Amino acid sequence: MNKKIHSLALLVNLGIYGVAQAQEPTDTPVSHDDTIVVTAAEQNLQAPGVSTITADEIRKNPVARDVSEIIRTMPGVNLTGNSTSGQRGNNRQIDIRGMGPENTLILIDGKPVSSRNSVRQGWRGERDTRGDTSWVPPEMIERIEVLRGPAAARYGNGAAGGVVNIITKKGSGEWHGSWDAYFNAPEHKEEGATKRTNFSLTGPLGDEFSFRLYGNLDKTQADAWDINQGHQSARAGTYATTLPAGREGVINKDINGVVR
């Protein structure tokens, strides 16, 4: 009886060993496929409600007085004045999406500009905000971001219509200076001419900081007192012989210094 058990055990062990031997890997050739590299270019899309004006665009389209003249070319942006009749006048207030100038926030390097708050409101609740867009000479601007709708919501009160963020150029490790002059003579002899000049100076202050000084001076002559004679409407009483005013004369001086 014991011999039969030992024979059976030996037979089982031989069977397991045989299976183990059969499962050992064999030497087979391995093929290496060629490497496939896939590349894709990122599509550069502007966020909805955001428009950007680059320094190259400003250079190709020089402005006469301030950058509001090129900002008005963006979708949803208009320059409102003291009248809606189409007459000549002070069209200097940036209005985004028709929400009014009081709901348009002007920023320079992300910081609010509040010079318009020092201007008394007119009888229509408007202010002349030309100072908000004339602080920086056009040649010192790197880009202008115009935000409309939900894109401007994070700026809160005063930005219900939109935001204009003027980004200035950064200082470099070398000293640079520039001086520019601009003169605009209108075709209509009764319109006032515009003269503008500005300067900039940038350079390093040690290894960690840079210095930048820039300023501008612009002067616009007043229009002739009867330039809007063709817009005279039928009126009676005290104001029967008066005419809508043209553009007033303006002298603007700005000097700014930044250490970064």
C-alpha cells in the first residue's frame, strides 16, 4: 500500500515539473516600432468680451490728442459728448456698451484713475474725462485691454459698462530716451488745430530696480464760435439767437515717474 502512494506522489511531482518546464519563456525576436511624435500649436484666442490694442497698432494709427481716439475703434466703445444731435463738440468721454461714462472704469497698470471725479458734472450728469486717457503718452503704452460685460464684472462698482486698462512698457537694463511731436491741422478752417509733444526716459537703478519718467503736453485750439451754425434749431425766447458751442480750447500737462 505504501509503495502505491509513493508511486502516485512521484507521478504527480513529475507532472507539475513538466508543466513548469513548459511555461518557461522562449527566446523570440522582439520588434521595436519607430517613435511617433505628435505636435500641436496652441490656438490664440481672446477671451469673450476682451479686446486688445497693441503698441504696433498704436504706432500705425497715431493719435492726435490721447488714446481715446483709438480705443473708440473697439467693439461696443463710443465717445460721447455734450450733445446727441451730431454737432461738433467735446467728444472725450469713453462710453462702453451704452452704459454711460460714469460706468466706465479707466485703469493704468491695473490701478484706477479718478481724475474725472474732480470735474463737476454737467446738467446731463456727464463729466469731461479727457484726463483719464491722457496720462500716458501713446509711445509709452505696451497694450490697451478693453473689457466688456462679464469680463469687467470683477472690478465692481463703476465698471458696469466696462473697463479700459492701459498697460505701460516695462523698464529695461539700459538707459533709453525719446521725444516725439505731433501736429494736426484740420481741413475746416473753423476747427482748432492740435499740437502734442511727449518725452520718456527709462533706465536701471542698481540691479533690482528700474526708473521711468515720462510726460506730455498737448494743446488744442478752440473752434470758431459759429462752427455749429448749421445745427441751429427753431427756438424762441432768450435762447433764440444762441448757437451750440464747438470744441473748447484745451491745454493738458502730465508728468509721471515710476520706480519698479
